[in-house]
Amino acid sequence: MVYILCVLLIGVPLLFTEMGLGRFTKKSTIGAFKDTGANAVWMGAGAILALCVSFFVLSYYGVIAGWTVGYIYKSLIGATAGFEAFAANGTAAIILSGGFMLVTVLIVLGGVSGGIEKAAKILMPVLFILIFVVAIRSLMLEGAMAGVEFYLKPDFSKLTANSILAALGQAFFSMSIGWGIMITYGSYLPKDSNLVESGIYVGLMDTGIALLSGFMIFPAVFAFGKSPEAGPTLVFQVLPDIFSTMPGGNIIGALFFLLLMVAALTSSISMLEVPASYFIDEKKWSRKKAAWFVGIATFLVGVPSALSHGASDLFTNLRFSLPWTGDILGFQNIVDYIFGTFFIVVVALTTCLYVAWKLPIENIVGELDNGSPSFKAGNFASKAFVFFIRFVCPAVILLVLLNMMGVFGIFAGA
């Protein structure tokens, strides 16, 4: 419930903002801020930090995506080894991550429309259908209804500042807000494309897939006696058990993880595009040179993450803490908190304030006006957008950021 509110009230307006800024300037993140007169503070907390978020999140995202490649093979041969043993194989994790990053670079070399767009138009609908099929099978398992109740029945005692932060963070993460991605992609859009329709479509589809995936995961979690607290690794712990109960489960499992890898590629390509576009636009590098440089760099930076699941005591047991976080254990978890959680919120707040108060916001309203019959400067929709971007979104994000820093003491002892 909180996640849906975050998407509608915070995510979609910020999506409009970033896409509008990108198309208005026709530049990637660094260029968009620089060409609109940003000083060093705006550049640092907005553009440069956004580039760092995409780079460092991609470094460990490639490790997670590499697991999907490994599970394609595991599904085909019917391997029964658990996820913990699989993730602790550092050599395999590095090789799989490297293979995934290689595919990401090769697609980015083909450009946005010539590479990922063509593949996504075919494979993403197939993934949606397969998620639907697996969700139906999950709901048919004995004991599945306990998972449905856990998923859909609200327990308001669990509604804490931490859960609200998690919901907002997931909205930012799944909609690629605060990364510079939507600014970069917005710069590629033609002037007559409908940004409002595109933003709403992204929000609805993103939320719809998320909700449907819950029906795929949680009924099976309870049917197989797993803990829902396992988090993102549930997909690797629970789904193989579901596939094992289905006729032709090995093939279905391999196909699912293949398509999941394709879904991961759509994210990794967008993350790679942000730093690569900086070198292309600002340093005048060729796309080939920029893509290979960023791809190799992110792979190397991601090696410690690949080793932080049991392969290396150093990286697995590495600890990091701030006054408000407590101990964060493991290299990947540390990078995830710094860049995949905290700095995403900082970038989102900076971008929101920059567009709302530093730029003439009329420039962004004008971009949303182009190609959108229902969104015209001066009408209710445009006034509501300005109100949300100037007041609602920054206030909510600032409260979340201050709470993350322990200002309100809500997370004490957490």
C-alpha cells in the first residue's frame, strides 16, 4: 500500500521531472546540469553523484544478474545445490558476472534503439506471460493461501519509518529515479513524444509487475516453508522448488531465468549508459571506447561483491557503520547501502530541488506540454505537477533522508 502511494505521489512526478530535464537539454546527466547553469554544489550532489550511483550499483548488480545466468544452467541439469553454496563459489560468481557484463557492453555498443529496444519488445512480454503462469502454479500449491494472506492482509503494527523508507527506496530503485538514467533516456526522446503518457505507463507497468511477482513468490514461500525475510535471494531459493513440481520444470525454469536475465539486462544497460554517455557527450569518446571502458571498470569494481557471499572472509565479513545504521556486514551490502539506498535519495532530492527552484520550472512544464493533449501549461494537471515538485516531493524525500541519518531517532537500536 505504501509502495503504491510512493509510486503515484512521488515516483511519477519525479519521473516526469527527470525525463523533462533530459529532453529539454538533449544532454545526459552531467551535460543537463552543466548546460542549465548548475554550480559546483548542484553538479556534485546531483549530476556527479547520479553518475556514481549508476556505476557502483551496476558493479554489484552484475553479480546478482550473473546468478540468473548460473541458474539457467542449474535448471537445465537439475542441480540441487542450495543458493548459499552456489553464491559462495567465488570463481563462478566472477565468471558469471563477467559474462553478463560482456553481454551488456555488446548491446550498448549497438545503441539504445538498435540493441536493447529490439530485444525488449519481444522478450519482456514473454517474461510477463511466464511470471503469470508461475504465479498461477504457485497459488495452486498446498499451503499457498497462507502466503496470500501474508502478502495481502495489512498488519499496521509493521508500518514503521523503516518500512516506509523501504517502500520509497524500492519505488526509486524500480523506476530508476535518482540514477541519472531517466535524464539520459529523456535526452534521446523526440520533442513530440508524450512524456506524461510514458511516465504514467512506466509507473503502472512497474507496479503491476511488482504486484504480480508477489503472487509468484509469497504463496510458494509459505508452501515450501521458507522465510519471507530472506529478501531478494528468494527468487533463487523458492522458484527452483516451484519448477521442480511442474511437468517439464527444468525447461520452464531455464526459460524463466533466461528471461529474468533479459529483464536484468534492461536495467544494466541503462546503468551503463549513464557513465558511458558522459564520456560520449562531454569527452567526445566514441561509443565503443566509452562502453568498453565503463564495462570493464564496473566489472573490476564488482569483483569484491562477487566474493562477499562466502568466497572471501575479508569481503564477506567486512563491516561498515554510521551513527544511524549499526553494522552493515559484507562488501556488497555496504556498497548497496551507500549507493543503492542513501545516495539515490540524495540525488532524487537534489534533482527535484534543482528543477523546482533553480531552473525556470516552466521549461520542464513546456516539455511535458509537448505531445500531451491533457497536460497544458496553466491547467490543473500542470499546476498539480508544479505543486508536487516544489513542495510535496522535496518535503517527503527530505524527511526520509533526515530519518535515514537518525535525526528523528526512529531507527535507534534497529
